[in-house]
Amino acid sequence: METKTIEEIEDEITEEFGFFSDWQDKYEYIIELGKKLKGFPEDKRTDDNKVKGCQSSVWLTTGIENGLIIFKSDSDSVIVKGLIALLIRVLSGRSPEEIINAKLEFIDKIGLKQHLAGTRTNGLAAMIKQMKMYAMAYKAKEQLEHKI
Amino acid sequence: MEAVITKKIFDSDKVRKDFPILQRAAGGKPLVYFDNAATSQKPNSVINAIGNYYKNYNANIHRGLYSISIEASEAYDKAREKVREYINAREAREIIFTRGTTEAVNLVAYSYGRQNIKEDDEIIISAMEHHANIVPWQVLCEEKKAKLKIIPVNDKGELLINDYKKLISPRTKLVAVCHISNSLGTINPVKEIVSLAHEKNIPVLIDGAQAVHHTKVDVRSLNADFYAFSGHKMYAPMGIGVLYGKAKLLETMPPYQTGGDMISSVSFEKTLYNEIPMKFEAGTPNVEGAIGLGAAIDYINSIGLENISEHESALLNYATDEISKIEGIRIIGTAENKASVLSFVVEGLNALDIGIMLDTSGVAVRTGQHCTEPLMDWFGIPGTARASFAFYNTIEEVDFFIDALKNAVRILK
């Protein structure tokens, strides 16, 4: 099975959000996604895994399978959790290279940048940064191993 | 209850027309502005006073010999006089214009604090202080190796006065507490707090940022040594605030910032400082801000502070009754004596989510820690959602808010 590219997934999300005419409906959908996002290991809810946001906490862990980075994440805010679900759908299971180069234009296209990503309140911007940092760290590690 | 809520204290529709921003929509819905404890909206009279200043007599003050500079200087001085009268200070020179409450507190911490606080001295603040009335004292204490003592609160969010009495010691050199808590709405017994400190000759600073536009403040009757507040929370522009200080204290204090206007003569050998209040107003001041603040005071007086308090209390009581009917609601701050701040949490829900969902209905509330992180820690909560009312808010808006909140809770749960 051919895997979809990051851009294709982003387009899918943009299209899904195109169905909603008002913000309340968009958020209801995000909340629904948040409620469905489960399976974050309780013992990983530690300060080390915390991404700092002013009004909500986000926990993020990473693993690597066959050279692809797997993200797992959780939040005490169900809306932030919904946003996390979108980010995971786009970025999890991708190579470090793909994650580093991801432009994540869907956030702007569905209007969330203006609403959420620009503020320090929810840690979304901090989380994206953290995901990219992990990808960079894995890439650097890979390069180092290849040299050896 | 019906009688209370339907009673017309003043004509809400007429008052709302004074505020152009209240006519706008938010996200396609009428704006319901319930974040008045963060900042208030501005009436036309304030907006026009600022416009009028720039259109007709903008000039630097206290320097020019020409007519518009004289007019601007007079307007600035007149604003100071309006503030004096508003808080019933003895003299206009006891009114220092600052950027806001934060700068006013910093001024006292920097000037009075650095002059008078020594190693092992103690400063008393309370557990419900805004960060602006914590951090300046903390920094001062670190620098001087002094200690910060905290008056605790009870479950209702009221100060424990007996504990305060016990905290006062021969080492206490200053008390700094808020008049009204920004995150709980508690009205503190500031007169008692001041008089207890004065028994031991300890000066007191009151942070009045949440109080001056809700209740009549009479600094002489209160007998506070310093009283700080912001213009922007009382319908005036941002960037203007006031430090009231007793003249005899202000006169002995060193300048906070130095530069133009605060000097009486400068040579390379020696500079002589100006008299108060100019000694504490270095540089070109915020003339438009002061004029706007004067216009805001005129506006408040035209409505009447008592009418404002009465209407805001009616809104708070009604909102408190209605919100209590929602399952899982816990009101944070249930003091007997309370101003129009309604802070709450909903069991199992994050305040941020509530704030976002209310915004989709056009309702603006504040969420988070409200710059009172230690207080939130004491209540064991990450933060609250806070609705805060002004006199231009209506019972209909409270109903709309309650419906929007019920809807938000239904979606989020």
C-alpha cells in the first residue's frame, strides 16, 4: 500500500474542516478527535515529557520504528488533545527528514493559526517545535551512526 | 430576586451607546465582554478627549511658552487635580502619574524599599496578590536579604486577619496588599489592615487596581500610605496609572528614574531634584493618558460610583445564582464581601477549553492563573475561568453567558 505524503494528509484535513461553516462546529470536531485520542501510558505523564504551555499541559513521547518516528501525546485540555491528534496524524510514522521539512500549512488553512497557534496559552507552537527538535536529534544521531 | 434583577438603576441601553466597541460582533455574534477585570472598554468621551488633545493642543508640557504648550500643561495638571478629588487626597502633589499599577508598585519598591528595607527586615503581602504586588517585593527582599511574609487565605478566599496580626513583628517594615482580589473578587478589609500596621508605625501600600472603579476610595479615610491603580481598568486608556503617596513620605524618597522634568537644576557636578510630584515623573509624561484618565473620572462621576457598584453587585449575584445551577461548577472565591468577579472551574474540564468554547459564542472571559499563580496553587487548581462584570453589562448578557456555558460543558463532557 502506497503511504500518503504529509501534504496529502494535510489536504485531507483541510478538506474535512471545509465542511464546517462556523467555529463552534470546527471545535466540536476537534473535541471529538481529542476524546478519541487514547493510549498515552500513564507512567509517561512526567515533568520530563511535559511541553510547557501557560494554560494547559501537554505530554509528548517519541519512539523509532524502522527509521520512522512515532509520537505519542496527551493533554489535560480536550481541545489541545484534538489538535495533537491532528499533528500526530500528519507527523507520526514519518522519517526525521519528512518531519523537519513539514510546513504544516493546514494549521493556517483551517484558520487555527490565528485562533490558537499564535498564543502562548496552549503550547501548540511549543509542541510543534518539540516534534521537530526530536526529528533533528534523530537525524543527527543517524548521521553519526552512519559515519561510524 | 426578580425585583433585584429587573430594577433599573440606570438606562443600560443608553450607557452601552457610550461604548462603541460594545456595538461590534465577535465571530458573527454580538460581543459579550466579561473580561473587565483585565481591562475595561472606553467610552466615547474618553476616546474623544484623546482625539481632541492630538487634534487641537498637542505639545510637550511644562516647557513651552506658547499657547498650545500652556493648554496641554494645564490639561495635564487638571487631570492630576481630578484624580486627587476622585480619591480625596489632601494635595494634588501626592498624585504621581505612572504607567499603571505595576509601575506604581515598582516605584515604591525601588525608591522607598531600597532606602528603608535592610537585612532581616520583613515585608508582609498576602496569598491573593497579583504577581505585580509579589515580584517587586521578592526582588527587593533578595537584594536586601529581607524576608517576605504571606497572609494566608481561607477556603472562601478571605484573608485570615488573625494570622496577619501574628505576622506583624518589630522586623516588619512594610505591608502591601490588594484592595480587591483580581482572581477571586474578595474585597479585603483594607482599613483594618492599615490601622493594624499603623499601630506599629508600619507603612502600608494598597494595590487598588480592581477597586477604584467599583467602590468609593477615600485615601484619607483609609489612611493608606500608598495607593496604586491603573487607568485602563477604569475606562481610561492603557499606559496611565497612579501612585498616591502621602506627601511626607514621597518627599523623603529618592527618585525612581532620572532625566528631564524631575530636576530643578543640573550641572556636571551636581543635580538638584524637583519637588514632588515632578521628582517621580522623569521625561515626557503620558499627556494623552492623563487627559483620558481625567475624562474617565468625569464619566464615572456622571454615572455615579454608587450606581455602578449597585448594578455590578446585582449582575454578580444573579450570575452566581445561575451558574451554581450548572452541575459540576465550583466557584473559586466565595467571600462574604465580594466585587463583580466570578471565577469558576468545572469538574473534569480544563478552563482553557471553556474559554475557547465561550469565545465561539462571542463571550469573552479570561482563563488561566490570572497572574496569581501562588493563589491557584493554594486552591490546588491549574487555573479558573473568570467572568468579570462592568456597569455596561446586562442581565440579558449574563443569561446569554450561562446558556453558552451550559452548551460548552455539554460539548466538552
